[in-house]
Amino acid sequence: MTEQELNVFLDLEWNCAAFTPEEPSVSAPLSLKQWARIISRHPELQEFCPFSEFTPDEWLIALEKQPTFAWRCTYWNDFTPVKWQRLLQHQPTLLHYCEIPDHPAIRSGLLASDSYFSTDIDTHDFTLGDWFWVVKHNPSTWFQCPSREQFTKPMWWSILYSSAELLTACPCLDQFSDEDWRRLNILPKLKSRIRNSEQFRKLIDLVRHPFHHLKFDDDLSL
């Protein structure tokens, strides 16, 4: 992932976090992107889907959740390294369709999938963007990442948006604005990990910025 591709991704994700996920409409006519989202959730509708009109963008959406449709795709050579990085993070078994498996973005996608050990993947030529992608989607690689000191505040926001468990490792919590915290919506993401009121208090203290006006009952229990 190049620096330009990384910046475009970070900006897009932050802006999209302000909105609820778009639901595919059932009204006609459906766009190709809507069809891709529908077929990714409802493969039983494949006989009605205009697969022949799909571009690599629609195929990426569909294949992330439905790899069984891979045989229908004729655009493998048009997939960019970044598209492969995203696809393999979800579906590493589709690697055999890739003609550039040695590209660092492809290897980072595989490592991000959590289907490989870090010792199984050559990371010597990973860019900062490649390591960001790995840590964002596979936080268990955090301690193996040699680029973690270079992660910027936007990169950290994105990492926590996907992997809230790395909250205690983030060095720039005090740089997050109220809007950053609102879009991050981190408490629901960590709720399943909180077992008692003391853990909750520690979390609140850690992310004090968005909660500095709130007070909590001493008898609080989760």
C-alpha cells in the first residue's frame, strides 16, 4: 500500500464512520454495487444477478463474503495489489487466482487474514501502509511490527476502529477530537471484554476525553 493509497483509505474510512452502513435497496433498478452487496449476503439470488456486468470493484465486494463465486470472475488480472490485499484479508484461499503472489501488499493481506503465522510470511519489504493493514486487521501482530512507532494519529484512529483491543497501546488518545471519539464509538466494541465495574472504570479513565462531563455511580456493575 503506497502512501497515497493509505491516505485515501484513511480519509474515506473516517468520513464513512459518520454514517450508518448502507443497506442494499430492493427497489428497481438496482446498481451494480447494490447487486454485489445483495449477492454477497444472498447467494441464492445468483440466477438474477448480472455477473457479466460486474467490474473488479463489484467482484471485490461479492467475493469478500462469497468466494464460491470466484469461478465466475474473469477480472483477476485487473485486480490491483491493494484490491488483492483487501480480498485476501477476508479470503486467503483465493491466493491461487493471483499472479503476483510475491508482491508485499499481497503478502500483507495474507498476514492480515490471521491464517498465517508471522514467521511464515516474508515482511522485509513491507511499506508502512502494508504494516498498518496487517496490524489493523490482525492485532496479534502488533509486537512483531517494526513500523509501529511511525503510525500517525489517523492511522491509529483507523486501527482502533477495527481493533479496539489495541486501545492501551495507542500513544495519541489525547489528540482525538470529540468527533473522532464519536465516530470511533469504542465502548460498544469493548463491551464484551469488560467483566466488572473496575475494568469499566479503567476504560473510562483511559478514554477520559469524550467522557469528561459524565459521572458514574460507585455501584455500577456490568
